[in-house]
Amino acid sequence: MSAAPTIEPTREARVDVLFDRLAELQGQRNAIDAQIVDVVAELDRDELWAVTGARSLESCVAWKTGSSPVHARGVAAVARRASEFPQCVDGLRRGELSLDQVATVAERAVDGSDAHYAELAQSATVAQLRTALRFAPRPAPDPRPSPERSVTKITDDEFATWRIQLPHVEAAVFDAALQSHLDALVAEWRRDHESRDGSASESAPPFPTAADAFVRLVSLGWDADVAARPHGHRTTVVLHVDVDSPAGSLHLGPMLSEAERRYLSCDAKYEVWFERDGKPIGCGRDTREISRRLRRALEHRDRTCVVAGCGSSRGLHAHHLVHWEDGGPTELWNLALVCAHHHRLHHRGLITIRGPGDAVRVTDASGRMLDGSSVARPPSKSPPTDVRYRGPTGEHAQWVWYAPFAPSTDASAADN
């Protein structure tokens, strides 16, 4: 007897089975995301994330979950506004809404719009939710602040483009300085390359431009800075210390705690004036500052802030692992690059940085190692059951028929 032929399922049937499985998995994922939001909300409620040395709640979430900054920002937004959007968060908890849908609402929607967007999100995609939010009224903006000074840089394969924004008063000073250097370059060029009839030889360099003047302005300013501060990174700190107590203060400045004194003197040239009863009795010798060669070697070794998960590469401080006051030498093995944020946390006792420099260990206030890895591990519990994600309908949005959210006049009157 021949075996009965097997009937292959149709492509449509296979798609239905796969989509059914996808709906179940996505529903479980949404419910689990809701639990993550609850954990993050508790971390935010009492600022527990700060003890980890993270810069913000978002960076803590990205670090500990191994997720992208965009995803972490969405989780933090939902956690912060969970009490304002209970229906949306309940939809997430039941698996009916995705984290991205709820995060879009939490990041952009105004207070009182919870019910409106909880219903809309049942059938709208994230892109459609963003469009709907653009139709919604926005709160009155704060008075426009005065523009801040800024310097930005864009780099491609061949050039770097700088964009400088200055108030008109400071811009006038910059323009005058740039024009002065341009005039000097033009005078030098004409003196060296222009003949009496006003012509120049074909081998003469190009006529000076504003870009040449800018480079000259930077170069001469750098030369002046090197002459004034040979170490080129930090300036001299003058401290006054009472020999009979641990009290210290800045020269013509406020009193300093021990942590502040150590922070200021960690990567600097400083002099100490010893006092008794408010009267100077002597001056200690200057510390040895970090030389340019040592700084370059330190930057080549560490590249970024040594605190795991930070990654900052600009404005880094050279931290003495064994402080200079405790006999620590200014040598490569006793130095580590840290950003200003983590440098302050270390001297405040919130994190601890131990050496040697090529094998730095960073721990939090309770002694736990900060290794930069996420806390993800295989689950010990079964995923939530009986949750399914129906998902957006996929229909084309007819925005001409859409009624945007509008705050009720009764609520507005009550607020006033």
C-alpha cells in the first residue's frame, strides 16, 4: 500500500501561522517591557540610578539593558510619565500596545490626552501617531532664550567644517581680530612676492584668504598660551591650608571640602600656602604638572574615559590613581583619563577608581564592579501568557477625517 501524499500548506496558511506566533511573542515582549518600565520608574523615583555613576537615567538604562540610546530614552520617558498616561501603560502591560507606541505618546503628548491616544494607538502605527501628535495643540512655549555661544565641527574625508555662533558684540571682536591677521598676511605677501608694477610671479603662493587668517589667529594664540602655561591643559590652583585643621580654601575664594581640594589639585599645577590662625607661615613647592608627552601617552593608552560604559573622549582629566597628596607620582602607571562627571563622582566618594593605569578597576559606592556589560541573563520565569499583540491595522490614514486631541474647556478653566 502506498503512503498517502503529504499536503503542503499554502503560503497564505504558513503566513497565518507565523503571524499568529509573532502576535503571541510580541504580546509577551510588550508585557515584559511594561515590567522593565516599572523597574526604571522605581530607579527614577528616588534617583537610585545615580549611585551607579551613570550620567542620567537614560544612560543607565542603555548601559544596563544593552540597548541603544534611542530605546533607552523611550523607556525613561514612559517611566517618568506613567502616572499621566495610565491607560497607555495598561495597554502596554496587557500586551496590546508596543513600547515604541507608548514612548511616542509619552515623549510628545500633552497632559490629559491619555484616553485619546490609548484608543488611537490600538490601530495606528508609530509613524501615524507622530503625525497625529503634530496636529495636537502644544503648550505655550517659554520665552525664547537668548542664543548661546557655540562651536560645532563636521568632518568628512577631506575637510573639517567649523560653525561658530557668537553674540554680535563678541562677533565684532572676532571679526576685528580676523581682519587684523588678514591684513598682516596680505602685507607680508605683498612685501615678499609683489613687484613694483603690482604683479606677482607664477611661483608665488596663493593670495592670503580669511581661512589663512583664521589659522594664523589660532596658531599665535596657541603660542601665547604655551608661553603662559607650558602644560597646556589646566591652570595653577592656589590653595590656603590651615596646619591645625583639614580646612582649606581657594586664594581669594571660598572654603573647600577635602573632596573639592583633591579634585581641583588632581590634574593641575598648584601651590599651597600654609597658615595658622589665619596668617601665612610658609609656602609649599609647586606640584609636578602632567607634561605634553605624558598626556599624549595617556591619551594613546586610554583613548576615552576609563569608567565602563562612558565613552567620553573630549575634555578628559588626567586623574592620579594614588593622589599626589598621598605620595602618588605623576607617572603613566598612576594616571587614568576620566571625564569631568566621573572625576567629580570619584572625589565625592560615589565611585572608586583604582589602578594601575593599564588595568583600572571602577566600583560603585557599595563596591560592585562597573564593567560596562548589561544585566541581561537567561530568564528564570516563564514569559507572560494570554497576551497577544494585534498591531496596527495598516490602513492608510485619512487625516482629513481625523479629530485631533483638544483639551476640554472645563479642564482649562479649572486649571486657571
